[in-house]
Amino acid sequence: MSDYPERPPYYAMRYIRWISESGISHEIGVNGFAVLVAVVAMEDELRYSRPPNFYNDQLARRCGLASEHALIRARKRCEAEGLLVYERGAKRNPGVYYVTGFTAPSAVKAKATDQDSLRLAQGNRRHSAAKAAPSIPSPMPMPKKKPEPTFDPAKMDLPFSSDAFREAWIDFCDMRREEKKPMTPTAAKVALRKLLGWGEAVAISSLENSTANQWKGLFRPDKQRGQAGDHEQRTPPTPPPRHARTDNE
């Protein structure tokens, strides 16, 4: 196609804006508008050095059309309105496209009304950024949740001040943490109150037994799990003696 017209800079942007504001899009429909945008965008990508070419299925996918028949109908509407030039390719060759209908007076008018857009495209944002306001307000930042203080049962006020009790208590708390069942403030408070009632010697023994057996709870040494006291075991009653048989029976 030797008569491909010369394009001014930013022709694709001006053409799309002209199509949008002129009302022609109502005549060609959504599919036709999509075809024109896809063609002029490819022209811009080629830097207007030559007209782009497409296979039907290739251009249909680029336009988001469901089938090649929808592309052909949209292409014919654009050709009828004088907005598209299409040259059918030879066998197994793609067709050649380029847009048209954008007259010189319209180009001058579009150039005069596109100054802000051109400055943005050229990277000069100072003029437009001073006037432009964001169309979507920035979301309010979510308040950061303050991290809860980490509870350390080893730092609690212990009922007994001896090193032996403190060491047994720390070992028990470490075992609970390693078993993925760390002590909570309430559970630690209840456990220390229970140990205080047993006395220091019994409390140390209970802590050591629970740590060694990986028990989550605390038990008195004389009432360990499965022994009398914790689950009282009842001794079965002695059966009465059988009546002795006599010779007279």
C-alpha cells in the first residue's frame, strides 16, 4: 500500500479523542470503535512508518471480539463511514489497515485542545499537575495495631523465693512453651496459687514431675495421675465365704 499518509506526532491520541468527541462512535458501535483504536495504536507503535497488517483472528483478539464474523461486520461499518482503509491480503497473507477521516481542520482543533495531554506524554508534568486533582481519593491508611506485650511467666512474683523453686517453675513454663501450650497470665496465676497452698517442697516436686512427664497440669506428688486420691480406686468387696457342705446335706 503505497499511499499511506504522513502522520503528525501523537496522531493516535488525537484520532481517538476526535472519534470519542465527534459522536461517530454511535454510528460504528462499540466493536467498530475497538477496531479503530487497535489499528491506530499499532500505527503509533510502528511510528507511522508503514500501515500495520493483521490476520482476522489476530485483530479480533486484539479488539476483544468474540469471532472473526464480528470483526468483519465492524470493519465494514468503519469502511462505510470513511474511517478505515482496508486492503485484503493475498492467500495466507495478512490484511493491511490504516485509519482515515481525521481532517486537517479537526487536527488543528484537536492539537489546540490537547496541550495538557501532550505535555504529559512528553514528560512535562509541571503544568498539568498543578491543576489536576486525583479522580479517586487516596484510601485512608489503616491504623497500625500496637503489638501486645509478650507475657513471660518467669518474671512473675513467685510465692517462694528459693532458687530451687524458681528453677523448677521456669523449667515447667519452658516445657509448656515447647509443647505449644504456653502459660497464659490467668493460668499462671491460678497455678502459683495452687502451689502456694501445697507448700514449697511439695510444689517443687509437683513442678519437676509435670516437667519430666510433659504434663500440662500440676498434681500433688501423693495424688499423681492414675493413683489413689486423684481418681479414687475402689477395692472390690471380698465375696462372702461359701457355705461349707456337710455330710447331712
